[in-house]
Amino acid sequence: MSDEAQVPTGTRAWVNGRAKRWVEFAVESLIRVLGVSTIGFVLLIFFFLMREGVPILREVPLDNLVSEEWYPTYGFFGALPLILGSLLVTVVAILIGLPLGVATAVYVREVAPEWAREVLKPMIEVLAGIPSVVLGFFGMTLVAPLVRQVLNVPTGLTAFSGGLVLGYMALPTIISVAEDALDAVPRSYRDGALAMGATHWQTIWRVVVPAARSGIVTAVMLGMGRAIGETMAVMMITGNAARMPLSLDSLFRPVRTMTATIAAEMGEVAQGSVHYHALFAIGIVLFVITFVMNLTAARALFQKRRRGGLR
């Protein structure tokens, strides 16, 4: 007889069960470590930014950091033009991308026939894969000259041009998240509205869209995070002029964003210099803004799920 045949059946079952539990424990531990490591990587990035950026507070007076002039060569490190430039371009992008994105999501989910939906959804996802430098070339060669000719402005490299391109870049995120939010609205909401005599469009705009409001807010926040964190496209289109965008015509004049400043100047500074620490301080501001946007979007979505609105 073989050795395996001599082992009692109960003993083999116990050994197999114990081995299975050890395998499950190892897999669960690995998944837990990988999940926690994601948070750890974010914290490490933040601590690295803090280590390299906080020294600027000892090297430059605070009134210099919050001034309206960014001329590192002459010792001026005012970040306000960069922050306001980023916010202006992002707001323009969202004002353009929000109505287009929500309308497209409503069409794909509620109006389009099945064959059109199967074609549009992959095409929308493909848009997210277009490299930003390609869109930057598109903006420089087509959008900027068109803006200059149509609006009769001195240059087409403006905040408005950057907002147009960033609005297009934010569309895939807004459409995908908003479409998922619309899809999560229970079918009973639509059936109840139709049973009460509402038309198809009344059901969409007065029942389905309000029920998916938190998901749409999440889409907007994620789209804003996508727009404010973009680098190559805005560096190529917005003109890169570090000026305060406070006048009425600021929308049609060049601006400079935080991301473009970091990308354009980080390769030229000496490590450990004041300019080096100033760029990392801008990175901290950008990190905090995007983190707050994503946190707000996640909180809105979790609160809606906790209330039982989306299932």
C-alpha cells in the first residue's frame, strides 16, 4: 500500500483544510498589504514635497510668497499669479466640459439606442487615451489661431484657449462617472415617473438627473482634478505669462499655471536653491488642491450611498 492510502481520511481532510486556510490567509495578507501600500505611497509623496518645499518659509518672507510677482531670477516668488491662473483655466474648462459631459452622459444612458451606446462608450473611453502633448499641438495649431482671429485678440495663447482644450480633456472623466451615476438610479424611479404621466424628457431632467446629483458632482470634481493637474497642454497653449488674471479681459490674455511653472523651471534650477524650494512649495499647494477636490468628490458619493440613494 502507498503512504497516502495509509493516512486516515479524516487526517487528510484536516491537513488539506489547514493548507487551504494558510493559502487564504497569505492571499488576504498580500491584498491587505497592497491596499495599505497605496495610502503609504501617497503619504510618502506628501512628506517628500513637505521636506523639499517647507524650507522656503525660512528663506523667503511670507509677504514675498503671497505677492503678485513671480520673477525667481530677481528674488520674487509670488505664487498668487500661478494659483489664480490655474483656477481660471480650470473654471473655464469645467464651464465648458460640465454641460457637454452631462448632456452626453444623459444621451448615452437614457436616449441613445443600444447599437449607438455600444459604439459611443468605447469611443469616449478612447478619448481619455489621447496624449496631452498631441492635444497641445492641436491647440497651438488650430485652437489658438482660431481664437485670435474670431475674437480679434493679440494672441490666441490665452486662458480661454487653455480652458477649451482642458474642457475637452476632462470630458471622458465627466461622461464616464456621470453615466455610471445615471445607470445606478433604480429603474423604479423611471417607471414611477412615467406611470404618473411624465414624459420621457421630464423623467430624465426632473427625476433621473436629480437622483444622480451626487454622482454628477463627483464627476465634476474629478474633471476639475484632471484639468488642474494637466501640464503639457496648458504649458503649450496658455502663453505662460505670470500675471494676475484680475481684469475683465484676463480670460483672453496669457496666464501661467502651477503645473506649467514646475515643468518649465524644475529642470533648470540648482538642487537646494531657493528657487528649487519655491517650486516644491507650489507642488504642495497643487497637491493639497487636488487632494481636497478628490476628497470632496469621494465624500459626496459615500454620503449618497449611505443614505441609500444609489444602489
